[in-house]
Amino acid sequence: MALDPQNTRRYRISISCPDTFGIVAAVTQFIAQYKGWISEAHQFADPEACTFFMRYEVVADSLPFDLDTFKEKFAPLAEQFNMTWNITDSAERKRAVLMVSKEAHCLSDLLYRWRSGELNIDIPCVISNHDDLRSYVEWHGIPYVHVPVDMSNKEPHFQAVREQIAAAEADVIVLAKYMQIIPEELCEIYPNRIINIHHSFLPSFIGARPYHQAAERGVKQIGATCHYVTSELDAGPIIEQDVQRVTHHNTTKDMVRLGKDVEKAVLARGLRFHIEDRVLVYGNKTVVFA
Amino acid sequence: MALDPQNTRRYRISISCPDTFGIVAAVTQFIAQYKGWISEAHQFADPEACTFFMRYEVVADSLPFDLDTFKEKFAPLAEQFNMTWNITDSAERKRAVLMVSKEAHCLSDLLYRWRSGELNIDIPCVISNHDDLRSYVEWHGIPYVHVPVDMSNKEPHFQAVREQIAAAEADVIVLAKYMQIIPEELCEIYPNRIINIHHSFLPSFIGARPYHQAAERGVKQIGATCHYVTSELDAGPIIEQDVQRVTHHNTTKDMVRLGKDVEKAVLARGLRFHIEDRVLVYGNKTVVFA
Amino acid sequence: MALDPQNTRRYRISISCPDTFGIVAAVTQFIAQYKGWISEAHQFADPEACTFFMRYEVVADSLPFDLDTFKEKFAPLAEQFNMTWNITDSAERKRAVLMVSKEAHCLSDLLYRWRSGELNIDIPCVISNHDDLRSYVEWHGIPYVHVPVDMSNKEPHFQAVREQIAAAEADVIVLAKYMQIIPEELCEIYPNRIINIHHSFLPSFIGARPYHQAAERGVKQIGATCHYVTSELDAGPIIEQDVQRVTHHNTTKDMVRLGKDVEKAVLARGLRFHIEDRVLVYGNKTVVFA
Amino acid sequence: MALDPQNTRRYRISISCPDTFGIVAAVTQFIAQYKGWISEAHQFADPEACTFFMRYEVVADSLPFDLDTFKEKFAPLAEQFNMTWNITDSAERKRAVLMVSKEAHCLSDLLYRWRSGELNIDIPCVISNHDDLRSYVEWHGIPYVHVPVDMSNKEPHFQAVREQIAAAEADVIVLAKYMQIIPEELCEIYPNRIINIHHSFLPSFIGARPYHQAAERGVKQIGATCHYVTSELDAGPIIEQDVQRVTHHNTTKDMVRLGKDVEKAVLARGLRFHIEDRVLVYGNKTVVFA
């Protein structure tokens, strides 16, 4: 066991199901019979929702089969407990399409994490309604797709965006300060797969100009919220949040700057949780096995 | 100058006035002509409101006059700059009436700070609509006034409360988890002198059962807000705020416990700012010279 | 399953053992065969130490036996995996002896948490080398034992302290600002059962006058550390730590006050972890299943 | 006064001098006589050191003279109070030479802040002992100077570095993860002008491999410290510090990643304070007028 399980390929099993006894025993018994090595384990039961959640990581090489065989063998057990479940392979990097407008702080932060190997994703392309960030993105060897918006008719824009995302075979879409409201249709194609960063501590200051609202209300902390996008504006399941202290000395310009720092940190954490399959959504809430 | 200015009696000068040049020069010139020793100084100009704020502390013994003479001599200068102003003496402890219901966490915290000398106030009495905390308060040698509420007619309760506060000659009223809505009339008698602690990060979750609301919304941080009470529920000027991280593991019971810790810390800080005359209110906002 | 598992009696199983596969399967299989209801579960493997740790909570009434029978039935499994293990009953409150000197902030905080039901402990007595806090402790109905120290010969003091602790049948000894160094002998009688709060972010500023040291060094944050006491001063396994921002404006007196707030929060969290059997010590480190 | 003083050119006056009365009056009187508009003001007196510090910002266009005339007129006053003083012009961007090794997180963060206009500096060049980050730096249009180190004789390296810095006319040198110890001679040429980011909460874990040390000691928070470089390793005046919570779940790899996030945030804040002349050093400590 000299192997460092953190640095090896792992299978990630995510499960939610009606709570009952014997779930963990059955799952771990299943893993143990194949001499699987569990490198990380989380479980949680919501007593109100009577729902059980678990996420296990198993060192891939400790199991005698590939991902498909794993799923096939696991299926009967999943059916027995009426599980909503998923197994992924840490070696299969998720394909993340980034969408931006003109502001570069989140994009720049994510691209650093990507090129340094900190964020284990592929980025098939960056889509933007502006052309401003093309050169920076292309330096990274990533295609930049400029899809302008006609403000009087946004339908063609979103039609083109939809096609680009489909062509990119995106597993996840990251709205890294993409300042357009996503139409309901697109939300429904990618449920719990479109991640937004909102510049307030939701549910405070929903909608436009949250810093202006925050300054008006005289709050002493400003925040940011990373959430999945649903058809209801700024109301999807929250993945991660954080805040930053402000004082009367901070001008609106300062608040924008400080807010950007919170935004990029919160989005990076939320995206990491997502790509490592740590976020389980139920109702309008999340369990995050961080 | 071997004297520690932090441990000596000080005059505290608070000023707000229309912004113009020469204010600080005039004030400091005034202090310097009497050889006053400034031990702390803060100033701030809000460019949007065109309003200037300052708060100075001067070592009392370095000035050749008492508080009344100080005010008298300062008045012409104040008039010249159209100041709203106040000078207080750190040796004159403010009289703080505490109001509680059944929950003891804020009360217990404030009484510890009071009896250890950390909070420089007098507490003429604790007023409650319940009798539960009598023994604890009385151990401290502080009168406990039980004023029951008739839920079908709250008017007599608040009439009695008003009389008690008046009799106590309260400078500030601290709602240390007093779970009744203060009637407009009482708010108007004590503008910016009634301090409440609200168990959410306002403006999120205004009104009742904020933890329940927070749990429903799946937020990742819970907060507390210390604010002045105005006739609009939970909408008065914010003095201080803070948050505490929560996860799915935290039950509502945990959130209540964690929330209490934030509440008592935020209320204690907010009250300290108030009694040291560090809070200047303008519009519905505050400048806090912490 | 309408029962709230958080509010019912639970058995808490803590295990550390050499890492191998099948541990969780065996333990959960054992629980499942008796239809035990797992209400909380944590596990962790340290790849460097090749050691596995787990802590499970099981709803007591879901199992068909009492604590002694549970242990008896579990013993063969424990032996099989070479476990260091323990099972406790949440209904059996730990007996915590508090030791104090003159400062009341930690004591006051812990007593509030105790009398409000937030801290699930019994307090057989408070031991002090001074008589200052007697009245406050006795108001709570808790015996106060004054054991003076002869600074030229501390041996009789510690002899008496040892006897008092033994007579109190203490499960845990909490040094809530007890300002004496615990002799090695006493440390060895109660390994990982004496909890101290140290007023710095250890390992910074070991020993006396940490705020003075911190001010000298010009740090921008001050901290506190809750740790188990070992014979090496301030070097035992760390349970919990936190920090608080300070600025040049903060006098040493301010730092003491701010430091007290961190101290009491960190000690309360650390003690909670301990009494809920969430802390597993290995080497000079801890796993805290919070 | 419709002007936003935050967005206009300002003169920044920094002063430290023996504490006495009349300093602020004299300085503000000086400013007022020219109808100067003070847009920000901070002052502080250290009673132990009997030293007074102040920093004022004055809207440049409100004064009838340029920087040189300002200094000339101010000099007699400075002499009268025995001031160590400086006046700078916010429009004169400081020249910051960045020094890096192979790790890009701080560099990447600073370059984002620079190109987005958030950091008001000029970057004449980036100096490195490796060639790895050349392309990234050059994309920004900034010269990249590769100066290899001969580990058996570092003298030529530092000779070349010294010449490059001199040629660049650097106002400040930022060690953005430059992993070499700066020789005493270079420290003395640029006192309080070489800024380092150290990956621990100093004075904890001085020297090499701080995360390894932190993991050994089992700390619950990891930190970072931004400080001026002096000839004593990791012991110069601290500008800024912060910490980040870690748990047993965090591998050394996680700690490195989390530590990088703290490092880049702390360095960016510390550098901002420096370039805005907000840091006044005395003894081995700093006053930071943030």
C-alpha cells in the first residue's frame, strides 16, 4: 500500500436513494468482494427528505474491471435500493465550455488553474458575445468563438450558442461572467450542468447591479454565489458561497474589485466540486461532499 | 508622554457636515490652540452624498476645560461649517437597558463583558416579557423587570416598557433577542438608539424563521446583522454583520447553535461601536469608525 | 423513519486500524445484520501512515442490544482488523472538570453552553488556584474547589488537584485559562483527556506572553489553539485553531480582548469535538470528524 | 464638488515623526491655506514608541502647484516637526520588477491585475532563474529576463540580477515565488522595497518546506505572509497575512493548492498597499493605512 491513492486513477460513485438500513453495507460489501480500495468516502442522510446520499472514491486499479463493467455489475444493487446513481472515472476529464462577456477575472483565474494542471478539465472552446478576450484565450491554444448578440432579438445568438455547445460535446457550461440571461430552453437541455457565478450573497440582491444595491443598503459584507442555472433567475441550487468584509471607506469601485476576488474564488471552488462529482442536487438544494 | 492615551479619559468628537475644504484644519487648529492631545482620529467623505464625517478622540486632561466648556467653545466652529456634532466624555458611561425574551446567549455574553469591565456601560435594568432569566440577571445585582405581553393586546406591554425605559434614563436600548416587534411610536422616541440583533445576513431572510428560510434555500453561510431599529421591520441602518459557514451536515438545530455564536459576537461588536460613539448614521446607512 | 436521528440516543463507534480493504464493508455489514440505522458516518485513510480511521453514529434504539452487548459482539471483528476502538453512548454524559485561574471568559462561555443544554456534559466541579470565581460558579450549583499554589513548591497543589480530579471521576479535564504548567505525571494519567486553550496560533509564540510576542513581531492576525496537553509545553496534538485580524490600531489591551473572543470560541469547539468522540489522535496529530 | 475624488489624481503624503500636539493641525492648516481637498486621511500614534504616523491624500488639482513645488513648500514644516516624510503623485506609476522561478500562480494573478488596470504599476521586466514562464510573460508585452543560477556559485547570478534591476530603474522588487535567498547586499540597496510572499503564517514554519512542517505539526489552518525582505531570512516587517482552514482530508497536494490561493491573495493585497504608499515601517513592524 505504498501507493498514494490521491494521485491515482479512481472511480467515483455517487448515489442518492430513499433512506433505509443496509445501504452502506451493501455498497461496501460489493466493493470489498472485489477487493476494491476505498480512498475517500462520504455519506449523508437528510431526515426530513428521508433521502440518503453517498459518494465513494475507489482506486481504479484495485478493481478487476473497467468502468462499463463496473456499472453493469453495480446496476442490480442500484435497482434493489431504488438508487439514482452514477459512476465516473477520474481519468476521463470533463469537457467544460466557458462563456464570457468582457470581464476577464474569472476566465483568467480558471485558465491559470487549467494550464497549471490544478483543474482537471478539457476546454473545447470559450464562447463570448464580445471579441475582447480572443487573444488571451487563443494564447492558451483554446478556440475562441465569438457569437454577437442582437439586443433586439437574442434568439439567433442563443441558437448559435446552443449549436456550439452541442458541437463541443460539453459536459458542463461555465458562465464565467457571461452577462446574458440563459433562456429556459437551454436550461432544460443541461439541467445541473450550467454553472453561474453571481455577484452577491444570494438570495440578497437578486438581479442587476447587486453592488449598487449593496451600497444602498449599507451592508458590511459583500458576497458571491456559485449556483446551477435554472429557468428562474438567480434561484437555482447553490453550490458555494463566500463573503468579503467591506467598510464605508470602500468605494463602489473598491467593491467591484473586492467582489471580483470573491467571485473567482467561489467559482473555482464550485467548479472543482462539480467536475469531481461532489455535488448532489435534490429539490432546490445541494449536498456538497467537499 | 509616558501616559497611555488608551487608558485615560478622553473626549470623543463626532461630526458630520457638508463636505468642503478646511474642516479638518479648523477642528485640529481648535484642538491644537489648547494643546489638546489627539489619541485617535478618523475621517471620511462620501463623494456621492457630499458629506464629510469625522471622529476624534482627545485626551481629556490635555485640555484646559470640562465637557460643557468644550462644547461651548466648540459651538461657533460647528455653526460655521453647519455641523451635526456631538462631544462625549469616555468617563460618562452610557446607560444601556437590555431587553430579552427567553434565549440567554446574547444576554449572557453581554453580562460577561459588562462584569469583566470589557463593556463600559451601566445597566440600569433588564426588561423581559418572560420571567425565565430573572435569577441569572439578579445574581449580577441588576434589577430584572418582568413585563408580560397579552398577545391579543400588546399596547399595555409597550406602555409599561416605555415607562420603564424612561425611568431607567436609558441612553441605548439593546434588543438582545427580545422577540417582539417594536411599535413605531417607541422607535421614534429613540432614533438610532435601539439596537437589534437579527439572525440572518440582512437583507436576506427578513422576518420570521430565518434559519428555516436559509435551510430551504440551501445557503452555504448563515449570518447575523446588528442594526438600529426603525419603524420598517428589519430595514434600519446596519451597524455590523458577520457570517458562519454551514454544510448539509448541519441540522436546523446546529444552525441555531452556530447562529447564536454569530449573533452574540455581532451584537457585542455593534454595541461596542455604539457606546464608543463610533457609529454615524446618514440616510439609511452608517459610517463606523472602528 | 419520521424520527429525527439527530435528536435521539446514539452509539458512537470510533476506530483506527491498519489500512486494508474490507474494513467498512465488515463494520457496516455488522451494523446492517442487526438492522442498525447509521445516522452519521465519517472515514479517512492516511496514506503515509497506512492507517484507517472511521467514526459512525448508529441510532441506539435501532439496535437490539445495550452498550455492553454491543461491545461484546463487536470485539471479534475489532480483533480481526487489529482495531484500536471505542463505542460510547450519547446518553452517557462525560464528566468534565474545569480548571480556571482568574480570567472568566472561557469559563463563562462554557457554563452558558452547559446550562443552556448546548454542551452535553456534567461538571462535577471547577478547580482553581484562586478564589475569585467561586460565587459565579456556585450560582450554577457547581462545587468550586479552591486549591492555592505555593509558588516555591507546587507539588502539594498538584497532589491536591490530582486527588480532586480522581474524586470527581473526570472523563476530561478542561484547562479554561488555568495558568499553571501541568506536571508530566498528571499528563500521563490522562493522555488525550486534558484539553488546553493556548492564546496563540501554535506553533507561533509558544510559552508566556504570546500577545506581547505577537505585537513585537507585528503580525496581522492573532490566533488561539485548542490542544491536548502532553509533557512537552504547548506541543500536544492540535484539536482546533482559529485567528482574528488585528491592525496597528489595536492596542495590547484590544488584542487581549479580541484574543479572548477567539479563545473561547476555539475552546468551545474543541471541547464539543472531544465530548462527541470526534477526535482521533495518532502520532502528534488529530483526525477531527467534525 | 461633483468630482469623484477616488478617480482623480492625488498627492499622497506619508509622515512619521516624534509624537507631539499640533502635528495634524499644522499639516491640515498647510493644506487648507492652499484650499487643498483631502480625499482620504489616516493617522496613528504608537504610545510605546512615542511616534506619530499619518497619511493623507489630497486631490492634486485642488492644489495650485506641482509635486516638486509641493515638496519645497512642505519642507520647512517637515523640519519643524522632525518628520520622516514623503509625497508622491498617484499619476506616477511605480516601476515593479517581478521575480519568479517556475510557479506561476502569483505571477499570473499579478499580471491579470496589471492588464485589467486593477494594479496601477509599470512592469519593466520579469526576471527569472528559469525560462519556463517566458511565453506567458511575453504575451503581455513585458520583457522576460532569464538569469540562470549556478548552484555552486550564486554570485554571478545575483550580480546580473542587480544590474537588471538597476537598469529597469525599479521602485519595488516583487518576489512572486522566486525561490532563492536574497543576498544581504541586495537587501541593503533596496530597504523596504523588496516584497516577498512566504507560504506560512510567519513566524510559524520559517525556512524551507513549510507545508511539510505544517502537516507534521497537524495545524488546522495554513497561512501566507507578505513581508519586506531583510538580511535575516523570513524575519522582515510583515505587511499582510491571511490563513485558510485545512482538515485531515487535505493531502499535501491540497495544501499546496489551497496555500497558493492564500499566497496570491496576500501578495496582491500587500503589493497594493505598498504601491499606494500605505505601508510605513518602524522598527521591524509596519503601520498599514488600508
